[in-house]
Amino acid sequence: MQTSNLQPSTFNLGLIGYPLGHSLSPKIHTAALNACGLDGNYSLFPIPPEDKHGLQDLLTRVRTGEIHGLNVTIPHKQNVIEFMDELTPAAQAIGAVNTMYMRRDKLIGGNTDAPGFLSDLKKVMVDWRLEIDRSALVIGAGGSARAVVYALLNDGWNVTLAARRIEQAQQLAKAVSNYKLQVASYSDLRPLTFNLIVNTTPLGMTPNTDSSPLPENTTLAKDTFVYDLVYNPRETKLIRIARAQGLNASTGLGMLIEQAALAFETWTGHNPPREVLYQAVES
């Protein structure tokens, strides 16, 4: 990980997004600071998507060194790009930023979502038998979907992308045109015969826990693994549907931990112990 040579005595870190009321990031990063013996704090910066002035003011605080690192979540992962001086290769390829920091007087936009997702996916699917073609369905086409698609394509998966706004899915496909990415509408999805289904939409997230990205009464193939990036609640409606059909399923809590740990290492040069981070959100 690329880190600065001069470390601050106190790390001022935070998260930008909207809304942020249910974020677990403060617990995770506070636990990381404590575990690594570092002084610091992690704050929430809820900025509405239309508040460009508020966004620019916050980024000025990063440029001046008042804030040493920011995470980025919905709805800012793509609209912060225009304010970056430079993007990491992953952020450039994905077209979304989830981590910001200063390096050599430049505001850098990075993306730890893709490696964080893939790292957790391999943990939860470690004993899972996959077909040779390793087919995956990714639902949604926002910033998180871009990271998931990028990670899966680079790992050799055959990916189909489905979104309510088909034009958004087509834009994502154009962004990864050097890969073979299938785009489908919701009505084209049946039957669902994929090894892996990943929900990257906020459907099912607290407080709208009765929502699911799949149509009612959808039957999934018996060998499907379901991964829902939503982690609040701990068992989403999509996860309940999958488990009721006898399938293995996982929320995105592990991805949240992994991407946070990678961002933390980028900011501080310290690799926090994962078990401590899990304990922080389970307590």
C-alpha cells in the first residue's frame, strides 16, 4: 500500500455519503485505530448529493491536511471524481471512488471496494463447488456494481449485469468494453441459472427491510450462492429468500470490513487485525 512518509500524531478520518445514520464505519475504524495503537477519530459527513459546495468545502479540509483520509459511499462514489487530482488504476478502471487521501500534494481517489469484495467472496465461498464457467449475475449498475463487476471480470467470471435502468447498465458495460459483459433487463432473467448472484443495490437496506431486488416468488437454481452487499439488517429479505430455498448466502459485512481495512492501511500504513474489526460491529 502506498502511504505518506510523515505520519500525523492524530489521524482525522471520516466517511462522506448520504444518508449515514446506520453506518458501521465509525465502529470499524475506531477499533482499527485502537488495535494499531494510533490516536485519531472517525467522523461522519452526511452531504446531500446536490450539495456541491459542501462537498468542495470538505475536500478542501483534506487538501489542507485537516482530514487525513475519507471513505466515500452512496451517492458520491462517482460524483467526487471530478474533484480528484488523480485516480488509482483501479478507481480509473471502475469509474468510482470509495477512498480519498493526499499524496505528494495531490488529492487521490482510490477504490478498495473491488479487492475488498473479492477477498471476502473467496472466504465465504471457500468450500463452494463452482461450475467451470463460473457464471455470475450482478444486480444494479451504480458505483458498488462497478467495483463488483470489475473484480469478478478480473477473476475470470462470466458476468451478466441487470439493472432497472438499462441505459445505466449499458454505460457500465461500455466502461469495461475490453471484457465480455452481458447486459440483461429484469424480464430476461428467468430462469436464474447462475453460480453466483450479487445484489449491489440498496434494496432491502434498513429501514426498507421488506424490499428485495428479485421479483416475488423467484426460484433460484440449487447451486446458486447469493451475496448481498447490504449488511444492515444482518439478514436481508434476499438472504432470507435464498436460505429458505436451502442456498448458501452472505451479506456484505465481510466486504465492508475488508474494504475498510484496506483503506485504513492506505491512510496509516497499519494493517488492522480483522477479528478485532468484526468484534467491533458484532458488539
